[in-house]
Amino acid sequence: MNQLQVKNLSFKYFNTQKWIFKDFSFFAENGDIVTVKGSSGSGKTTLLNILCSVIPKVIKGDFNGQISVNTENLENLSLPQIAPKISLLMQEPEYQLFFPTVEQELAFAPENLKINPQQIHQRITQALAKLNIKSLRYLQTASLSYGQKKLVTLASILTLSPDVFLLDEPFAGISKETIHIIKNIIQELAQSGKIIFIVDHSEFITKSVNKTIDLDILNENL
Amino acid sequence: MKIYNIQNLSFSYDEKCLIFENINLQLDTNKITLLNGINGSGKTTFCRLLSGLEKKYKGRISLGYRELSKLSSAEISDKIVYLKQESFANIIAATPSEDIAIWKHKFQNKISHEFEKEQLEALKEYNLEQFKDQPFWEMSGGQIKRVGLAGLLLNMDKYWILDEPVTGLENALIDILINILQKRKTEGKGALIISHRFEKFEQIVDNWLKIKDKKIIDIK
Amino acid sequence: MKLNLRTILIIVIMITSLSVIYQNIVVQIGLLIISIFLLLIVQPSKHKLFRILHRLKNIAKIILTLMIFQVLFRRAGEIYWQWGIIQITSVGLNYGLVSSLRFFLIIIIAGLLFDIPYYDYLLAFHKWKIPYEISFLVASVIHFIPIFAQKFQRSNEALLLRGIDLKKLPIIKRFRAYLTLLFPILAGAISQVRYRAISLELRAFRLYNERTFLYEAKLRWFDYVIQVFIFTFFLLVLITL
């Protein structure tokens, strides 16, 4: 049973007057797919950063409130401790690629979690198969196209397999055929009990979504 | 009039893997062409070939009436402008206003007072006036993308090659681009657009192309 | 017979130590032969051999110039030839030849080491109890070199696409242009570091003191044999010379 609880969240960046969240509360559980909508600059990426504690741990601002995953308050945990519970796929693949080859990239997170090599192998093979990118396994990440890099970063969060997935524009720069594949993966993850937050401009995934956070509407009321 | 006349074009980055094989194609100056294809099929490579960044191709590509591989970058950029897919790749300077200014001064000339107005207008079109002096590394991906699009507005009289111009942009901004493209069409200026989101461009596209099996075919 | 990287590194350490210790032409030539032999065992592909030959060709002029300087400015021992104040002496000649041979050696060994996949280094360092953080740092540097090269290449292309040819600009304007290009790349890289660090931590980097590894690099029988051989050889050379 996975749960994510946002309690009384208030946040604004330093040096601005504008509050992005004021006393905002939200609850998500097993199998929820939540879209985060809003115009450019309304705070979508900010919200994802708050959910995984990047704000206020790394990026500072006026922050108040509590985020808990599976009843554990994230305030007392370090980012690496938070990673197995909730992790973030950033929009820009360049920020998330560290190793020469794709396979090493995908092995990184499970290696950090001390998962045994056989299981790591399995996770990698499964992630590559699900995204239909088996042929990229031994290639250099530097030689991949933008779309392929995005898929590899998505695969690397699949091998981490946190309880809550935060996906920032996962469909940007991806071809139609692959979007379909990603939609299926998201649904599969939800069915297996994971919680997924998606920032998505393109409204690709409206059908399976059961919760929405619309930041334009929230901001209007502030 | 054909802006590009491509004959028997074949191309590979190394000797091993052929990306295009014997392409024959013409692009109209005043029409909008949309090109699609799966990830890695060669869409960006095609743009690089057409913009003169890759010169080691087999066959002929004529831009206007001259062979592309024989033209200088100045001559090519007089006729076409290529907006790359990755937002950072289109940026040279540290802030939007500095970057847009480079289109005009090219590090050689002085900027006139009238140009500052033109510069501001371009940034305004994409709601960027408030960011004009903000460094790029503090901007979001979508904002940087918009700066690239704003730069296009200083090149209205050229043929545009746009590689995924609207990914990550919300509908209101996409509509702005489409209106601009439509207006240009009435003035005889066309574009080659690469986009997975082709439903957005349906209203204005004249030709539909797809890359399949190292060839470019007409669809629809 | 694929040699474990640890064995290769031990051989390389031995070769470079001996090269630095002895100012003897015969020793340098001998080490050069060993390193070429090592290269052939480890990287038998034609492509890579050509690359190293190519590098040698490019560097040859520099090495030659350096050698001439060494020969002319080291004066001691028997004078072979003299013209005015310019002398070619036995010590100078020896020094010149030795340093050039050493240079060749470094290029061959560097070429060999650079082409070995990073993951092999990671496993070798791990077995030698070097902290993972250091391996990771090395990986990051390796990862960044092509990225920086790519970024500069991209800026160059952005300029070309705007019809700007840096080579045709007068020097002052060209300098200004380079500054305009470099500044955002560096500032961007620095700001990127922050996001990359976040990304690392959110992949559970350094969550525990240990970690598992996808692959293993075990030492095989010939690794042990060669390592023993190398140690004895090293000791023999040190004793006899």
C-alpha cells in the first residue's frame, strides 16, 4: 500500500513576492496517476522538486509544510534515503546521464541499492524490453539521439523502481509509437501499485489519469 | 519555385551505417512541409544536410540554383535558418537580448537604435520581455526554446527548417507559432517542420513526408 | 586470452617506473618493445593501432624539436662535434634519445589505457579497495570530456548557422566572440552540476557504504602467472642494473 501525503504546503522562492503554494494539501495512494498541469512558469517542476524534497533540501525558499511517503516524513531523510521511495525523472536527459554506456547507466541505481547482480541484470533486461530499446544496451550514451537519451533516462528510473515516480515532461521529444509504449508502462506501474505524477503539456495520457493538480487554477485563488 | 532540389542523395556518418539511400526530393519555397519518422531514423541528419552542416554526402543538394556543398555558411544562412531540436543548441550568448542581438551584429557590425525595438518585439511575441536579461542557465527548458523561436522572427525572409519546434510548449504558444507560419505562407515563405505533434500543424501543412527505410516518402 | 586490467596496470606501472629510473637507451628500447607487445595483446584491432600511429605521427615533430633542444643544451662527457659555441656531446645525445624514447613510450601506453572501457577501471579500483567515490569522479571526468567537446562544437555550429565565420573576423572581434561563447558554456556547466548532483542522489548514490556491481572481473590463472613474472622481472632488473 503506497501513500503520498502533502500537508499544508506553502512555498515561494526567495526574492519574489509570489507564493506558488499556500496551505496546499493533497493525498495520493496506490495506483494513482496524477497529472500536474499549468502554464509555463506556474510551478509544475517546482511541485515535483518539493515532492522529492529537492526543495527545500537543495533549492531554497520560504518553505512550510510536510511531505510524507508511506507515512514517513521526508524532512528527516537525506536524498539518497528518499530515492527508493520517491524519485524524479527530469525533463533534460543531459542532467541524468553519467556513464559511458547505457547498460552502466541502468545498473547504477540498483547497484547503489545493493541489489544482487542477477536481479540487476533482470531489471535492466526488463526495462529495455518494455521500452523497446534492447538494441541500445551496449551503446555509448554520448552517441544517442535526444529521443533515445530520454528513453534511457526513463529506463534508469525503471531499474531504480521507487514507490512514487515523478515524471517531468516524459513525452517531450518522443515519437508517437514510443509515446504509446510509455503510456502502457505508466499504466502497468499504476496497476502494480506505484504512484505516478506526470507533468505533461500534451495531454497524451488523459484517459488513465484519475487525479489532476491544475496550478493555474490554484494560482488564481492565491 | 523549389528552394531545395535533392538528387540521388546518400549519406552515412561513418562508412558502416547508411542513413539515406538515393533520396530524390524537392521542397517548395512557399509551402510548408512536415517530415516525420521514428526516433533515430535520420530526421535531424536530414536537417543537418540541408543546412550545410554535413558536407560529405553523395549526390546533389541544390539550394536555390547552387550546389550546397560549394556554398559558404554566410551564403547558406542568407537563404535559410535552421532551428535545432535541443533548445540549448540554438543559443550562443548568456542572455536572450544578447543572443538575439548576435543575429544582427554578427560580432562585426554595430547595432542601430531601431534594432533594439525589433529585438524587443521579437521577445514580446513569445512573452519573454521580462526575461530578456536573465542568464540562460537560470531559465527553464521551455523558456529557452521560446528564445530560439523569437530569433526566427529576425529571419522572416528566409526558408525555415524547424526541428521539433513545439515540444514542451503549451498550446497558447504553439498557436502563436502556427499563426506566424500561416502569415509567412501568404507572403510566399515556407518551412520544413519536423514534429511528432503533427496534428497541431494539420491546418497549415501542404506536404507530408516520412522517413522510412533510408528513404523519404510522400504520405497522406 | 583477455588480461585482467589489474594485470595490465601492474605491467604499466613497472614499465613506467623502469623508464623513469634508468637513463639507458637500451633499457628504453627494451621497454618500448615490451609496451608494443602489450599493446598487441590488449588491443589487437587495426583501427586502434592506426589511431596510435596517427597520434605518433602528429607528435613526431614536437618530439624531434624537443630532442634537438635536449641534445644542444645538455653538455657533458665526450664532445662529438663542435661549431662555435654549439656542441653535441655524448651525454646530451644520450639524454635527447632517452627522453624521446620515453615520450613514445608514454604515447603508446596512454593510447592503450585510454581505450579500455571505464567499467574495467571501476572494477579494478574496487578490488584494490579504492573508494567508489574516486572511481566515480574519474568516470565523471571521462564522461564530461566528450560533452565539453560537443558543447563547443555545438556553439560553433550555432555560429555557422547564423552565417558567422570566426576565422574571417579581425582578432579583437574574434576574441570577443570567443568570450561570448565560452562564458555561457562554463556558467552552464557549473549550474548543471547542481542538477546532476541532485539526480545522482535521487538514484541513491552513496546510500550505503558498499554497493554491488553488475559485472565481476576475476583474476585468471594467466593473470597470476604474469603478475608473478612481472614482479620477479622488475626485481631482477633493479638488482642487475
